[in-house]
Amino acid sequence: MTNEKIRNIAIIAHVDHGKTSLVNEMLKQGGLFRENQEVADRMMDSNDLEKERGITILAKNTAMMHNDVKINIIDTPGHADFGGEVERILKMVDGVLLVVDAYEGAMPQTRFVLEKALALELKVIIVINKVDRKEARIVEVEDEVLELLIDLHASDEQLDSPYIYASAILGIASANRDEMGTNLNPLFDKIIEYIPAPKSDVSAKFQMLVSASEPNDYVGTLSIGKIEKGMIKVGDAITVVDYLKQQEPKRTKVTKLFTFSGLKKISVQEAEAGDIICIAGSSDAKIGHTICLTGFEEALPFVEINSPSVEMTFSVNDSPFAGREGKYVTSRHIRDRLYKEAIKDLSLKVSDTDKAESFIVNGRGEMHLGILIETMRREGYEFQVSMPRVLYKEIDGVKCEPIDKFVVDIPEVSMGAVMNSMGNRKGELINMIPHTNRIKLEFLVPSRGLFGFKSEFLTLTKGEGIMSSVHYGYLPYKGEIERRTTGSLIAFETGESVTYGLFNSQDRGLLFIGAGVPVYMGMVVGMSPKSIDLVINVCKRKNLTNMRAAGSDDAQRLIPPVVFSLEECLEFVADDELLEVTPKNLRIRKTVLDHSLRMKANKPFFKNN
């Protein structure tokens, strides 16, 4: 039995290939808004960070109607670091829309998410997006997608997946590559025709796998998932069951039921198999748990989430400025927040250390952990983090490290510089695809080799390069990689920076601060072009004597300071440094603040004696 009135789909793609824009137009043309209603751009990116960065970070549910059929849609992230969001929601759907840019073609994340969908035997509709671009390569991109399907050992049916040619920004789609179309109806019709209706055994006892959870100020935590079997009503007695049996079954009852309609949740009294719903009253249910009718407990298996590849140490801020700017500063606050995040983000792992004030956090990449850090500082947390480190594994007695598939699209004139830099980072060229005046290069490079590469890449390509990466697997250790060729300029004493001290220090390198900034001994205030650290006194004042006045010299002009973003700070911080994170400031500091103690720790004589 199937529920023909429902279709459940996820939209997956590489970052910036147009997923969220496509969902925007689907909702607009699905009749959810008045003709004169003002609709926000990228309406599914509701998170502040998503709006600022222009990327999707969290998977989100929505729904629309077409020809009396309800289409549940899940918009997913495109960046590889948030692949865990894609993996967990695929259990909720019966098919996927694979959106591919008509110029860029199949990129690394395209392969990653498609492989997961094929493994679950989901139906795939391939949407070639941005067909209105002048440089679109529609036929070549079709061939690239077909090659990708063959490479991923797709079944005969999956190899015959239908194509839709669309322009999300214009809101048009066509089943014929030679026609532009006038609206998205061809896409809606293909979804209803090709994506199977969900199974609907209404007579069976209720069973639902929790694929997402969402806090709610009024009704508590909402458990989101697709009803696998049966029906559920408000007031029914339910039991939360853990498939891995790490938690005892918990009994509760349904206090509220919601289904999705556009950007809203609609309260309902009952729901049946095949629909995607939210259940209130099941606060003990975590992602991967099963909600069943009490008396008929049977857990459903959950998809295995890929393990993290990068770790960082989060700890209580112990700098001289600790506690001045943050609202939550204790180890208890930080620990609770990190473990709370690990419950809803399955690709994040948190563990305690032998020190009560430090915690190890494992994630998918620098951006994954960077988003967590930025979210926490906006919530009022103050803490410090270490340099990102990759997680090594021993396979068959051989030390192995995580390897990324790294793809760049660059001007031809930048090819030599990029190839040279990749060689220094132990990158191995595996493919080269020339375009008009541009070239696409594919490398296998150690994940640690990409730390701090983004800013260098933009410099090498004069801002015209496009880069992306996805986890490829574990391969034998490639050897030492020099992470940083520059040193740090370190504040000599605690105080406030002054123009005189900064003017005399700016010849040593690039400064990160201007005049009137509070600093402390051991704080990194600049970058030295040499590979050694230098101690400078930015608080030094010009003494007033009977021979001259303090301000009688020529005006001292300061070079504008370099202000790092959070990602740039994480790229810059060295293994003997920490990043101090507060709601108002980001400060890089030495782990050992005292200069004499730091020098003793670095000298072999003192280490051995």
C-alpha cells in the first residue's frame, strides 16, 4: 500500500549550484503566497549565519501542493563539512533532486551526496540548473553525471534517471534541453510521476524514525521524521526506543502533532504513514531513535554517519582578559553547550579530557567547527580553542591520514602557481579538464595540507579561482607539511597600544591592531614575514623631556591593521598558540604567555635539564 497523495524528496547538490534558489521558486509557484506578497530571497536560509555567508548550514523541511499531491521538500547543505546533515535526512525521503550547475558540472560534493542516495536505492531526478548561462555546457555536464553514476555502480534503473533543464533564478524548467520552459510545472509533474509514493500500511502499529529534532519554546523539543507504519493521534501513548540499546525505552505521550506547509508548521490531530511530521512530547527522543506505540516497541535501523576527520580543543578562557566580555565563561556552561550540540549534529563528537576545563571536539572540517565557534560566541560564550588537527588512523599497521579530493577552477595563467603550492602541500594531480581560458584541476591532498590555504589560493588566482573539497578517504601518511612560513609578532607587556609603539613596530611585519587597543603580554598582535616569532612593544610611549615635547616630531602615519575573520584566525593560529573567542573580540595568543618561560620551553638545553 502506498500513500499516493504524498511525495517526499530531498534536494542535494554541491555548494552554490542553486538548491535553495530552486526551493524558493518551487514554494512561490506552489501557491503558498499571494501574488502581491513580498517574499524574501533564499527564504529557507533562516539562520543569521546562513544569510550572512550565503550558504545552507542546516537541513530544513518545507512542503507544497501540486495537483492535490503534497510534496514534502528537504533543503540540504551543499558544503562538504555539513555532509552529516544530508546523511541523516535521506532516511526520510523516497527520492532526490540532484541539482548540477550547467557550467561547473559534477563537483566533489555532488559525488558524496549522490553516493549516499544510491546506496539507499532512492530514485534520482537530475536537474541541470542555470541553463540560461551563456557558458553553459549542458551536453558535457550530462555526460559527466552519467560517468559519475557509472563510477558509483548505479543500477540500470538509476542510470536511466530522467533529466530536467532548469533556471532556478528565472523559475523555469523543461524536460527538453532545447526548450527553456515557462514555469516549474515540468519539474513538479516529473516528481509526481517518477518519485514513488511512500509506503502506507495504515493498519500496522505506529513507527517513526527520528531524523531531526528542533527546540520549541512552547511545546518542548519537536521530533521530526517520516511515519514508516500506522497512524498517530494527539494523546496516544508512545515509547522512545534506541536501536543501539544505549538507552532504556522511555514512555510518554503525544501532546502536539504538526505537519509542514510552506514555511509554517500546521497543528493536526492525526497523521498517517508516509507523511513527514513533528511530534511534541518526546523530549527523550534523539536523532536515530525510534518512536513507537507503547506495547509495540521495535527499533528501526539508522543510517551510519561518516566519522569526523578534524579535532580541536575547546577550553575555559584563562587569559588576563578572561570574563570581561562573555556571559557564559565556566567549564560547566561550555561543556553543556558542546554536548547539547553533539545531540543534534551527529557528525560532531565531544569528549572530556583529563583536565576539567578542556574538551576535545571532533568535526568534519575547519568550517564545520568554525560555524560552531561563531554560533557559541554570538550566544554569549567566552572560551579558547586550539589549532585544528587531523585525526590519524592505523590501518593494517600503517599510519594513515585523511585525504581530501580537492577541485579548483582557475584561470590558465594561475596554473603554475597553484600546482607549485599543491606540490608543497603533498597534493597529487589526478585530473585536468581545460575550458575556455580556464582550467579545472583535481587533486588528492592531505586534509592538513588545506589548512590555511584559502587565503593563499585567492592570492595565487587574483581572486578569480573557485575551490572545493570533499573527504576522499584514508591513505598512508604523506610526510611533514610546513603549515606556516610566517612568524608571530608578540606583545611585550600588558597595557594599551599607542601610536608611537605601533609606528616603531610596523616595520617588523603586518599588525593586527590599531592604536587604543588593550593588549596583554604574550598576545599575538601581528605577523612576521620571517619564520621566527618576534617580541615587540606596542605600548611603548614617547617620553617627554626638557629637550623636546612629546608631540613635536612629524606626524606618525600607521599602516591600517589587518583584521582577521574567524576562519582566517583558525588558519593562522600555530600549534603553540590559542585563539581566544569572546562575543566582542577574537584574540590570538601564545599558550605560554610569559616570554622567559616560553623561551626556556623552546630551548633544547632547558628541555633536557
